[in-house]
Amino acid sequence: MARIHRAAVVGAGLIGTSIALALGERGVAVALADPDPAALRLACELGAGEPLPDGPAERPADIAVIAAPPSAVPEVLRAAQDRALAHVYTDAASVKSGIVEAAERAGCDMATFVPGHPMGGSERSGPGAARADLFLGRSWALCPTGKSDPVAVAAVVELARLCGAEPVMLDAPAHDRAVALVSHAPHVASAAVAARLAGGDDTALALAGQGVRDVTRIAGGDPGLWREILAHNAAPVAGVLEEIAADLAAAAHALRSGTREHDPAVAARAPEWDRSVVGLLERGVRGRDRIPGKHGTARTPDYAVVPVVIPDEPNALGRLFAAAGAADVNVEDVRIDHSPGLPLGVAQLFVVPEAVDRLVGALSAEGWSVHA
């Protein structure tokens, strides 16, 4: 039986509303608050919870989640504690060290506060983008301070698991260094690539395929929010960006030097190319292979890919998944390549190699255009 029966979520944006939806699906009664009445109304209409009454809480919730921008968390936390909103408090901001220091300066009760960061998100924002499964299978960083009560820590662990996430314990500075590497610097790098497209002509952009969409997807995030996130984690992010910039500068120098060769094949055999260009590509492959796959295991690079043409119409993808399920084939991953200007696309279905023949046969029998 879950220890959390009643929760309060302060902040009805993407993260707060997604947490509320996930808790609601597990039978937890959720009360929501947000300074934006429209966001609060939409979150409640989506079934994320009921509006949190103003004033002192008649009965404290088991846990309160502060889903606010980093600079607002300490003030919101102190106000929630002053009104005895809950027995335990956590936050969902993507930086931790500065929040912990500011919360202590604000006089917050650090025994009942366990800083947290669910590692799920989207380039979209607001309650309309929220999903109950946003954190399913994701890590949820927990950064207890030396003052955090063990009972409070256990409650936040339970919160993460109720949302389908896996709690990961680490201290605040280690968290900030980690997210600089795997989240914050990649966002800036994605924005740098996407910024180049702003000056591209229509002919060039018409050739854009899934590769550039993958690289630039997260660049669609809210610049105002990201300005604040980066300001709170500036030094670790700067360090990663400097290393990325050095790699890119070396590769650019090698490429530029190669233009002096009349024969591209000769240029590509130069030692500088091997070191700066090929070396970067090879390190990129090794780095990508280290990203954990399902259930935190090492990424499995040897799935077979079954391309299937899908029409651009409602429920086409649902019908495709249903057909795979009827064939008793688990789709480990999926990627959709859209065809510019055409009412169709290609779904790349990633499956274990031994399931390929069964899947191809079943889909072909139902009239799908399969290209195995």
C-alpha cells in the first residue's frame, strides 16, 4: 500500500501536471495550485486534480511537489511550509545546488525537504503537453541534503515510483554536473544547430530529413525557462560547451585544411583528418552506445529495423502497433520519418532479430507495405 494518499502540486505546467496525472492514475488525491488561473483551469479540466484552496491547510497532504522555475522554488517552498501544506516537500527543478543554498537562506525546514528532479520532459510546455506516462521508465534524481529526514526521503522515493520512475540518489553538485553533460549542454548545442537553419533558403529546408529533426527537436524549448536553467548551472554547462567547441573547432580546421587538396580522397587520408574528424565520429559512436537502454541496461545496438510505409491519417500508427501485437512481436523502439510534401511516412520498427520474419509476414498479410 502506498504511503502517499494525498498530494499537493504547486505549478501546473508540463512537469507539475504530468506528475499530478500520474499520481491520479495510482489513486492519489491531488490538489493543484498555479499563479496562472488559465493553466490551473486547464490542468484540472484534464483530470490532473482539484484546485488547492487558499489559506492554511485544514489537513496537510502526505507530500507537496514544487514544480516551479528554479528561482521561485525557495520562496514557494517556504510559503508552502508556513501554511503547513504537507508533511514532506520536494521540487522538480532541473538544477539543485543553488536551490538548496537559497532554501537554507530563506529559512526553509530542510528536514522535510528532499530536492528532486524527474528526468522527463518535452520541447513543448504547459499543461496541454502533460502526460501521465511522461516519467515512465525514466530516472528521477533525488538529492537529499545532510538535514533531510529519512522518512521524508522514503516518501519522495515512493512519489517517484508511483510516477513510474526509478529513483537515483546523488548529491546536488554531482547532479548539476551530470545534467550539464546529458541535458543542459545538449540543449544549447541543439539550439546552435537549429539557429543555422533560420538563415537557410526554402530549397535547403525542403531537403530536411529525420536526422536534422532529431538533432534540433529539443531546441524548441521555451527560451525564457532555459535562460533561467542555464543561469543556475552556468559553470558546469560552460565546461561541457567548451569541450564540444574544441572538438568542433578541431574538426572544422581539419576540414578547412583539406580543401587545399585537389583530390578529396588524399585529403581524407591526412593524419589531421584521422585525429580530428574520424576520431570525433568514432568517439561519438562510443558515447552514444553508452546511453542506457530499456530498464537502465546498456543500449542494445543490434535490433533489427523493419521499415513500414504508413499513411498520414488518424490511428494509422495505432493500427500498426495493434498488428504487431497480434503477431506477438514487441516493438522495442519506433522512429517515424515523414516524407516532405507527401501524405505518408515510414515507421522504422525496432525489434529483436528473431521476430523479423514473423512481423513481416503478419504485416504483409494485412496489407501493410513492408520493406525489410
